[in-house]
Amino acid sequence: MKVAAVVAAHIPRTFVDLNRSLYLADSWFERDILAMDSQRLRELNRRFEMALTLFFADA
């Protein structure tokens, strides 16, 4: 177990926290059927991909 902990300590990782208001707001989420607006989800995915691309562009 100690070896795994040491190896894991050297693996670079990025933590992402997505605010629930970006996808669970009444304008994007239908509470009656528990469904999210698919267009909004695609837009959030596109923005997330762009953010990662820009973050790692200079790496």
C-alpha cells in the first residue's frame, strides 16, 4: 500500500468543481421529469473542453 501511495503522489491531476447552478437552475432543468436541457449540457461540455485545452496549451 505504501508503494501505491508514493506512485499516486507523482501522478499529476486536475480537480474540477462544476457549480450546480450551471445545470440545475430552473431554466435548464425540468424537475417534473428530472431532465436537463440537452443543448445546455452540450454547451457546458464545449466550455469545459475549451477550458482544458487552454489550460494545457502552454504545458
